[in-house]
Amino acid sequence: MTTPADTLILAARIHTLDPHSADPEKPAPTAVAVTAGRITAVGSSADLEAHRGPDTTVLDYGDATIVPGLNDSHTHVVYGLELARGVQLTDRGFAEVQRIVGEAARNAQPGEWVNGWGLDPNLFTETGFNGRLFDDATGQVPMFLRMRDGHSAVVNSAALAAAGITGPVDFPDESVVAVDGDGRPTGYLVEFSAMDLATKVMPQEDLAGRAGRLGELLKAMAAVGITSTHVMDFVDGSAELLTRLEADGELPLRLRFSPMANAGASLAELEDIAALQGTGGRRWVVEGVKFFIDGTIDNGSAWLEHPDVYGQNTESVWTDPADFQKALRFFVERGIPTATHAIGDQGVRYVLEALESAGEARNLAAHRIEHIETIPDELVARFAELGVAASMQPIHGTHHTRADRSDNWSVRLGEERAARGWRCRDLREAGVTVALGSDWPITPYDPRAMMADSILRRPVERPGTAPVQPEQALTPLMALEGYTTHAAAAAGLSAVAGSITAGKRADFTVFARDPLAVDPEELARTAVVATLLDGVPVG
């Protein structure tokens, strides 16, 4: 006798994305049974009628389409609260930015700073990166504007004075305080150690304010269909924030945190990260570790096999790259999943070689590389050979580069290497797991637009824009898999997530229309009818 389910969920169609249950001779399922937060059966409404009992809740979504819960594979939802302070400056011109920061400075209270984020590096093509360009607009009010890549910022003279920055600074990593020919700081701060000099003297937001902003962010992400995200950090205060939110109720999505192991981390620091593994709350957990092997191409701190046109992008963030290999193996040999930020071709190559050198220990957990902005053909094959997942954000290419190669990223790389950008399709066709994500707050998190951009290879909201490397476009199914089955595989979670399969978590995203049947522009506009965790609607 069949045990009645807690919940029966009905819709016009269900894309299970389970290759083992797919049968082209049978129609798509239209019902799923859930008990104790797990999927117990999938089939037609008639097939699952036996699972209906007197206390079974029935959720009927009519003509909608149900897919596995969407997972954003790369976000910074807690650290991003700091990265996204102030006004968003994405896609704003230089004169408009000056106007905005000037107005903010005039309205600032005593002790306040002017903050902004998402600043386009292409604004400084003629002048060079220089925060002092904003001095006339801001006066004596300190200003901190973070670049859109999140790895650099410009500050004005008042901020330099507040941080005590008077000249070049030596760092244990590749961070830089840029100076002019006279040795005076320009206000351009490259990488985190340099930016920290300013952020540490900036007024800090209190716990209540941060918790409120985090709660609203998570609700907004759930509203567009996100049921989980891989958070690529676990900054100080994260546990306190999440505990505070869970004291007031359930989180509206699952959070998997991977703490950062910074360049030059000591053995004690690595052991501290290992000790955090498995800690968490009801819907959040610490699992894995995040490394950086390089910075970004736009600010000259990525690691390329050959210098860019300015002679930059030639070094690892780890002053001693061999030390990175030792740190990586510390976690690989303990069966702890690793994720490594690697943007330049040499950075990606070095991480792959480090994972290869770990031998059979590599198979104890899932390992992945983040971003992968430019790689040659042989590295595409190496991903497949080693079983390393690619975690990518093709929206960075669609929003931050141009088909005519006139953008800062493409100019730095030159035609040959720019043509190797964001090779999502090549990696997929080579048999590589390709998880998709937004890198919020670097780019917006709406998965509908993310998937549409991955299919179109241009911003979905700009129909007249020429696509960037259209041969790397994903199919609609590949894009959806990047948020579901491949996202789960990249984190080693295929046993519990990624497809609508008996025994897995009952996490679902319900679309008003079939995401595999509409064109990309329509996909970006398709309503999310419901987001469910454990078979229960959130929000």
C-alpha cells in the first residue's frame, strides 16, 4: 500500500532533467509527490493519485512548468553587502558619475563617506585610473567607488588622507596602491589588501542594518526562482548574520559557503577553514574552500601566459605560486571541495596542473575553477580529462565586452586571446560540467536574464547589440542545466539536488511558461509563479 504524501504538486509539465528517467516515448510528467521535504514519486497525475491521502496538500499550478530549483553557482551574498554599498554606477558615463558623487557629497552628514559600486573601467581609458579626478566634485568628503569587477576601486584625496595612504605600500600579495611619477597615490587601489586600507576606516554598518539588507536580498533572489546559491566566501560576521535571520524564521533559499583561503595563508589559517566544514544552520552550511590564483584582466592583475598590450597581467596573486599548490593539496587530501578563481590562461593552467598533481586524492571531492575568461584549446580538453568543473559567468562577457573588441578587456588581450573568451559551449561539448552563476554583486542575479544572455551571447535587454562570440552560445537546455544538474555536480551535490528525482530534495522553480520552449527574450520576461523549498512555497 502506498503511503500518502505530504504534498502533491501538479503542473502542465515537469522537466525532471533526470537522464535516467527520460523516455521520449512518454509524455512529460505532470505531478510530483513530496514527503518530509523529499521527492517520493514523479509521474502523471493519474500515476500519483495513489499518493493522495486525506491530509495531503495539493498545489496545482495549472499551465505552468516545473523545473528543478535553480542554483546560482557563484555569489557573495554576505560580502556583497559591503561590495554593493552606496549607489550602483553600472553603465553610467563619467560625467554622470561625477554628478552623482558630487550630489552625494553635498548631502553627506558629518563623518559619512560617498560610496558607489559597479564603476566601468572603460571610463578611464583616456585618463588612466585616478580617483583624484573626483576631488572637485566631492571636496573634503571621502569617496570610495568600487570597480565593476570588485577587485579594484578609486578613492579621492580625502579618502587617501583618512586611510593614511601617502605613497606606495608593500603587500604580501599582488595588491597595489598606484602612484604617479612623483610617488603620490592616484587613488587607484588594486586588489583586496589595498582596498582594505580604505574600507577599514570607513564607517561600518551595524548588525541590524546588515541583517535587514541580507534578508531582503535573499527574498528577492527567491522571488526570481533561485532556491540555492554557492557563496564564495565566509567573511567575518557571516555566522552571526545568518543565525540572527534564522532566529526569525526560515531562510528563503539554501546557502553553501566556501571560506576564502587568502594568498600566503598559514597552516593555522588553513586548519581553521578545515575546522569550519559542516558547521551551519537549518538552511546554510560551510562546505568547501575558495582560492584566488589571480585577479582580473581589466585591472592588469590576472595571470596570463604572455603579457597584455600594456605589459601587465603577468603574475599570480600568490607571490609564491608553489605555496598555492601546497595549500590546495591540504584540502584536496582531506576530501574538502575546492573552488579557485582563475581568469587568465596561465592561472587556469596552473590550477589544473595543481589538481592533476594531487593524483587520486582529487576524486575524494568535487573541484572546480571559477570564471575562466580566456583559455586555449588544450585547456578545454584538460578540464574534461581531469574531471574538473567549470563555474562560469558568461554575463560578464556579454555585459563587459563588445563584439568589435573596443572594450578594455579585449584591447588588453588582443584579438587572439579575446576570441577565446568564456568558452562555455566548447567546454560543454568536451563533456565538462559547466555551472552557471552571476557573481553577484558584480552582475545582477536574475537567472532568467543570465540564461538568456548565455543563449544569445549579448545582453538580452539590448536587442540591437552584436553578440560576442556567438559560436559559444549555449542551447536553452544547456543553460537550464547550468543552473540545475551541472550546478549540483560542480558542488558534489548530485545525490541530493539538481534534478526532480525520487529521494532528492523537493526544491522546485515554477515558471509561467516552458523555459525550454520560449525564445530567450521571452524567457527573460517569463514570470516565476512559485519557488519551493522542501515542497513548500517560500515568500
